[in-house]
Amino acid sequence: MRRPGYVLRRLTQAVLKPPSLSRDRALGISERLGALTTLNSSLEYLTQRKQTEPGGLSDWSIVRDLQLQTSPMLRKVLDGVSGSRTTTAIHVSRSLAAAALLTPGNQKWRGAVSLYLAASGLFIYPRHIYGTDGSDQVSLIVQGATGAARLVPSDSAKDALIWYIAAQANLSYAISGWVKLFGKQWRDATALPGVMRTRTYGHSGMWAWTQKHPKASRLLTHSVLALECGFPFIYAFGGRFVRPVIGSVVLFHGANAYLMGLGRFFTAFTSMHPLVAYTAIPKSDPVGARRDDRLLPLAAAALSLSAAGSVVSAIQRRMRVRQGPSGGTLFTARSGNVLQYESHTEGDSSQPVLVFETGMVATPEYFSWIINHLEDNTRLGLLSYARAGYNGSLRKAEGPYNLGESVADLADLVQSAVAPGRRVILVGHSLGGDIARRAAPLLADRLDGVVYLDSSHPAELLRSTWQAKAAGRLSENFKQMEWFLRMGTGSLLTRPTWLDDLPESVRSRVFAQYADGLLWRAGRREWAAVQAEFSDACGNLPSVPGRGLVVSAQQTVDRDPEQLLMHGELAKAHQEGAHTAVIEGADHSGLLTKPGHAIEVARLIATFAADSIGVATSALGSPAADHQRHKEGTAR
């Protein structure tokens, strides 16, 4: 009878034995697993035709609108392959082709079939955009590379294509793991029970297990993190970790398939594993000795050049952000903060100066439509600036940040940058509205009024259910964006669609700000102060000197009626009365960035500044009545 120690030693040797499989065997296993993914996907479509019928998830008459920005020729091709009969024929042919790949053999025709699956999958991808997932993308990559590897005559080219898939696999796991590390839910191990309790990907039994065994749940969550982050270590120690790591990943995908219903993920992602194992065979093995690894130094050189380019791009972006607008001026407040401001026009000395206060994670350029309209159509003075930490404004104040610091900076800026004797109207959006409200008493007789544009209210985190829910996500989002951008990844950011709503002259500058960590670091600092101060808000708002104009975005008050009541309280707080208005169809940001909404806001501000509509709040009605009027107009 063999001793337990001997059995354990032999088992350990078997588990830690480096892999050994030929190139053809690796390609064969990979293409068959990929074929299973395609077969599953196409049969799923053929048995669930309702999704492509009118009103279905993949109704082409609706989905095709996503392709409006593509070339007319490509749209015509997509229209041609997206008809009901054509799509059905393609899926039938894909099913037959995938089934053919499941047969034994290493013939070259298999490469042509794999390339057909990749090409046809690429063309029907837009057709099923709302039903696709990462498994479809992995299948396209694997089938394209394995198909080409079957057809090219050069062994070096085959190995280069295999290394390409192996690199994709390593990046997909490692990046997924390291991104998770930025998420608080993964670090504190609440992610697993959180996912298991959802309707879409949850599993009641697994969720109950996480609640009954919290320590085991925590260990499992952190094990997934370690597995994904450490996936590339399979190449260490002569490939001895290939079997345990790939085996663990296969179990991971199997669990996801069973618990979360991600069946296609199992075959799609495991189709990369044979190719990873092939590239991890040590050079001491005859197969490893014959493998051509010249792609590695080339890939490393390309990656180094790319990283260097990202660093240079990040430096240039930071310099552009710090530079600010061409007409910018620097001012040092009593706090020590250096503020960058721009006087767009002095206007008529007999008329007030509008000073614009931005919201959180926003810059003065967001006011461009409003400022441009007022500059062209009024004789008001116009001044905008960036709070400390944004753009070229530097935070030099000592100690932790609080909102009072920005309030004092705003008052100092007005006293320094606005000519003596000129009256001032503060215009604040979002958090900027609360800062303007608090700065109003500091300006004494220089204040003419305050304009609130979908403004924050100090009690909103306590009274608004929607705001309270959103609050939990903001801290983590700001932190993640700041750290991602610190690593020089700004070049990888997708250009946000709302950017195209702004005037063309500021779009590139705003995108540079958006892709720079300064914006998110400042926003994170301000949000921490907002959470601390707004969470302690109590009682009525203090009286505010001067007149007021409270402008609400319809989508904001529709979504959260409590916000409408709080905006009404802002109006009532003004000693000399306030007007209210709701901009129909506008959302929180679109109030500034959408030209139609922004110009409507600019006209309200111009009328308010001219004092042509009177001072009494009743002149425009109560916020609730005004909101109801807009809702009725929408219904009509």
C-alpha cells in the first residue's frame, strides 16, 4: 500500500507538470470550442425568432439607427444581410459550418470554414447588437486567427497568430482583474453576493450560500481577483502553473455558466486556453524549442512605444488643460488658491456683470452657448472662472477642502476682477448654484441677484431618494477615473456623445479636460466635502440677499419631485423675491450643453438682468405650477 505522502507527491507532480501539446492539437481544440460557441449562438437565434420581429430586441428597423454614423456603403451592406430571410439563412449556414468543424481532422478546409464564421459573425454583429456579449467578440477573434493559422504555410506565421490569441487571453483576464481592484465592492467582497441577488445574473441558492458563509464568500471573491490578476504568471517557473491556473479558470467559467446563465462564455473563453497552453510550453520541451517566439519582442517593443506615446500625449493634454483659454488671467485668493478666469466682455459699465460658477466635474466651457448668446445680444459684463483644481486654477490652500473655501474664493474673485461699483449677478449650475447662494451675503451691496441652474440643495442627499442612491456610486466612479487617467490611459477614452452638443470651438479643449485626471481629482475632493456637509444639513435655508432666478431642468424634476420642492425653497429664500422656470425637455447637463435649451436659459437670464419681468415671485408662478404647465404642454 502506497503511503499518503507518495500519493500527494505524485499528484502534485502531475498538477504542476508543464503542458505538452502540438501546434495542430492546440488549434484543433480551440477551433472546436469556438465552433460550439457559434453553434450555440446560431441555434439560439433560430429558436428565438421573436427577438428580430417588429418590436423585438433586435428589430432591424430600430437597431439600424445605431449605424447612422457609418458610411452609406456599409449601411447598404448591413441592410442587405439584416433582412429576416437573409439573417435566417446566414444562421443556418453558420450552424452547418460549426457542426462541420466538430468533426475530426486537421485539413486546410477547416481554416476556410473558421474564416467564414468570423466574417459572417462580423457582418451580423450589428444585427444582434443588443443580444451580443463578450463571448461573441472572443469568438470572432479566435475563429479569425485560427482560420488564418490553418491556411498560412509558414510555421512562424502560425505561431505569431497563436501568440496573438494568447496575448488577448492574458490581457482579458489580467485587465479584468486589475479593473476590479479599483472597485470597492470587489475589495470588500460584497460584489459576489451583490451579483447573485440580481434578477438578470443572479442565483438565489448561491446568494443564500454567501449570506450563510460570509468568510467563504469573501475568500472566493478574493480568489477570483487573484486568479484574474495573476493569470500571466502561468509563464513563470517553466509553465508549471499552466494546469492549475487554466483548470481554475475553466471551473470559474463553468460556475458562471451554471449560476449566471453565461453558457456561451464557457466555450468562448476556454477556446483560448489551448493556445495559451501551447505558448507556455518551456523551451526545454521539443515542441517549445521549435516554436517561433519572435512576435514577443516585437509586441513588447510596440507596447513600449505605445506606452511612451500615451505618456507624451498625457503630458501634452495636461499642458493644454493648465493653459486654459487664450484670454485667461490668474488671480490669487486669500486662501492661497490661484484662480484662472476669463473676462469675455466688459459690457456696459451701467449694467451688471454675470459671474458663472460651474458644477462639480465641470469647467467654464460648459457655459459656452449661454455666454455666446449673451455676448451677442446684451451689454452685460460676462466673467467665467475655474475653481481651484480645475484647468489652470491651482489649489494651494492648506488643510482639508471644504465648500466654504470655494465660497470665499468666489467672493475674493468678484472683489478683485470686477470693477468697483459694478453690480454682480452670480450664475451657478448644479453645485455651483449652492456655492453662489452661500457667497451672496459676502458681496453685500454689490450683489444684484443669483441665478440657479438646476441647482443643488444642501438637503438633497437627505430628502431625495434618487440623489441618495446616486451618491454611493459617485465616489467610486471619481476614484476609478482619476486612477485610470493617472496611468496615462486618457488616449483610450471614448469621446462622449454629449461633447458634440457644445460649440465646435471648445470641443477639443473640453475633451482634453475630460481625459485628464485633474478634473476627476478635483471632483472627488469636492464630492467628499459635499457628502460631509450636505449630510448634516438641517432646518430652513438662511435668507439670501438680492433677487433670484431658479431654472429647473424638466427631466430632473420629473424624475424626482422632491427636487422641485427644494428648488422652490431656493426661490423663497431670497429677500427680494425670485422667479422660477422649467426648461421643457432639458436634463441636468443639457440645460447648458444643448444649444436650444442653453439659449432659452440665456434669454431668461437676460430678462432677469434687465429686471423687465418684475421682482415678485408670483409673476412667473410657483415652481409646481410652472412645472405642471410644462407637463401639460408636453402632453398636448
